[in-house]
Amino acid sequence: MLKQLPTNHIFVGIETGDKQLAKKVGKGPNFSPENCLRAIKTMTKHGIDLTPSFILGLEGETKSTLDKTFEFAQRIKALTRFDEIFAACLIPFPGSRAFTMLTQHYPEYKEQDELDGEELTQRWFAHSCGIDYETAREYTAKILELGEYRITLDKGRHVI
């Protein structure tokens, strides 16, 4: 059906390679790495290229879930030979559940019109994530290395 539209390239929001973490953050009851791979195989078979997308530092993220996500990204790379990849640490944007959680520690964010995404991210990792920010950034870099073209939101500066 996508080929009939015609579609030649899809940005796929995978987020994580861990089934339990995916369910916890709302990827849906049917998300699984296996279902995702089946869909990717179907797209590849029909000549549709993809850009896989990963978000690190989700609520409940651990070193184990990061390892699963990296291994999953490698499996996708072996299957599709994608050129382009997106990976970034979670940014708790206003309106998201992560932002609401963060404002429990920093209620002043609720009233601000201008927010610094990097500051929000670092504070998220300091208070609401099971891994530290540097570890997430290291895994982000490892995942990005899988693609020739890399898309990220990491500015690489530290405010906290």
C-alpha cells in the first residue's frame, strides 16, 4: 500500500529495542522488536528505504535496555543497510509526560515561555531516568555510528 502512494522512504520511530520499556512508554501493546523487524523487512522487500529513530533515556531506561536498543539497531542495519539514522537523548518537551514529571522537581518550568532543551534533558536524567546522561550520550554516539548520515539533537554542552 505504501508503494502505491508512492512512498520511497520512511522515518521509523522505533525508540527502543526493549519490548517492556516500549510498552511502559506507550508504544502500544503490539510493539515488539520482532513485529518491528517484520515491518522493516516488508518495507525493504518493496524498495522502501528507512531512517530508524531511537530515543535514549526513556522512563525506566537501564544499561540493559540500552544494550538491547544498540543490538536492535545493529540488527536493523544488517537487514536494511540504511544510510541515515536518528538517535538522541530524551528531551522532556512541554506537553509530554516527561515534562510533567520533570515539573514535579522544577515547578518553575510550568511558567516559563522559553526553555533550554539541553537543560531540560540534563535535569531529566538527574531526576527521572535510571541511567546517567553521559551513558545515554555514549550509546547515542554508538548508534549514530551505524549510519553514514547521522541526525541528532545533542548540542554536547553541559549546564548542570
